[in-house]
Amino acid sequence: MDRKARISDIKRFAVHDGDGIRTTVFFKGCSLKCVWCHNPEGIGFRPQIAYYENKCIDCGECTQFCSRGSHRLTGAGHFYDRTSCVQCGECAAHCLGSALIYYGREITVEELLPLLLEDRDFYETSGGGVTLSGGECLMQADFCAKLLRRLKENGIHTAVDTCGFVPRESFNKVLPWTDVFLYDLKAWDEEAHIRCTGHSNRRILENLRYLDAKGASLELRIPYVPEYNDDQMEKIAEFARTLNNVRKVKILPYHRYAGSKYDALGMENTLPETLPEDAAVEKIKQLFDI
Ligand code: SF4
Ligand code: SF4
């Protein structure tokens, strides 16, 4: 049987997920829980419905497709009851106002591959390819390995965007088929890492050293979140200088654009208030010689 992955999205023409023009597959489920997460739909493994009330045109189409009666159209407009919803996704497939989005589609490698090969010409002319991201894509490492292998057989450049908090074995599965790892580093001190993500960073640092020793090509991606990890930047920069295969470092200044997603998903919005200042970002870039 062809195994399926659970994904939250497929984004074509992505330009921030590695070199060139890329298609990014966002896998569902993450092993960390970062306080600043801008992909809240990727945190949990279970399917979710996002409801954007401001896009609803009160057409009532969704009421026809919900066996649970979770959608109602009253004189006051459309009402969605999240508590009775079982996240089957039927309503989102028929929503006329694009107000409902289903995160949690299940897909096989054979279904996904043709979609990813559609933009091959753009990859070739821009030096791009396909990126697996999330959530944490390597929580579904067997699927990733199979997909990456099929992409390499088709001559596509591959990138794996990872938080690093997965068993070593997961990296071994994808290593032969991955051209570059986009590897997040959020804090150097263990305590700071636990405060920011809920987990120790020991395994993350060990996995990164392991990949480096294996000669894997690395792009370090460092979220900068004032009051959470600004005191970690010098230590991360010092550590990065000890690695041999870092081809690029990217600083990712925190933003709050994801706020509306938390609301639409019915999740508590715990995003930090403080935003980075340009001068501070520039200073951090200097630390990393970029
Ligand atoms: S996801 Fe399924 S159960 Fe939930 S509201 Fe939509 S149709 Fe109803
Ligand atoms: S189908 Fe979409 S736009 Fe129409 S009432 Fe339902 S949620 Fe609103």
C-alpha cells in the first residue's frame, strides 16, 4: 500500500524557502512549540479547519455538506460551531467565499510528484527546486525519503527545512536525497531554548554537528525574536563558526502576520508583542558576516 503523508499546504513559486523559485510542501505536525510560530496550522498533526469570518459571504453552501450540523445560516448570517466539527473538510471543499480552509489533506508520493514537477522549467531557470517544510517534515521521514528520492530521480534540487528536533535516524533516511538542509537554530543556551520552544536543544545541536560531519550542505536559519532570543545571537554565531559546511546564514526577524491565522483556527494567540528594530537586525547580521 502506498503510504500517505498529512500536509497542510503546497506553495508554488516560493522564494524564501531556499535558492531560486521553489515549490514548498508543508507537512502537518511539529516536534517543537515555538512561542513565535508563524505556521500555527503546522503545529498539530490532526486536521484543522480555519474559518475567516471576514471572507464569509453568507451563502449557506457549507450547511449542505456538513453531516454534523456545524454550520448554520440564520437571519444574522452564517455561524460555525467548532465544538461539534469533526474536521472532515467537506465544507471547506465547497465554500464559495474561500472562508473555510482545510489543513490536513492526506496525499501519496505518486499524487504529489506530478504537482511538484509541474514547475520544473521555473526551477531550472532560477536555480530552484522543491523544499519540504512544516511543521516538522521529518516527523514523517519515511514519506519524505521516498519523495526526495523520486525528486532526485527526476533531476530536481531538494531542500529539507527542519527544526532538527527529530531522531538521528530520520536524518539518515533523507540524507542521500537532500541537496541542502535549511536548519533552524533558535537558541544556544538550553534554558533559553526550553523557554522559546518547550524543549531542550541538545538533540538539535547534536544532529547539526552530525550533518556537518557528514558533509551535508547547510543553510542556517535563525529567527530573531526580541526579549526571547536576542541574548543568544553571539553564542549561535560563535557555534556556527565551528561548522565546516555552512553555505549560508539567514536571519529571520520575527513578525506578527500570523495573528489572524490563530484566530481563524480557534487557537490561542500567544505571539510576542515586541517587534525587531531594523538597526538590531543589521547588528545581528554583522555578527554572522552577512
Ligand atoms: S469539517 Fe466536516 S464536520 Fe467540520 S464543519 Fe466542515 S463539514 Fe462539518
Ligand atoms: S460556504 Fe463559505 S462563504 Fe458560504 S456561508 Fe459557508 S463559510 Fe460562508
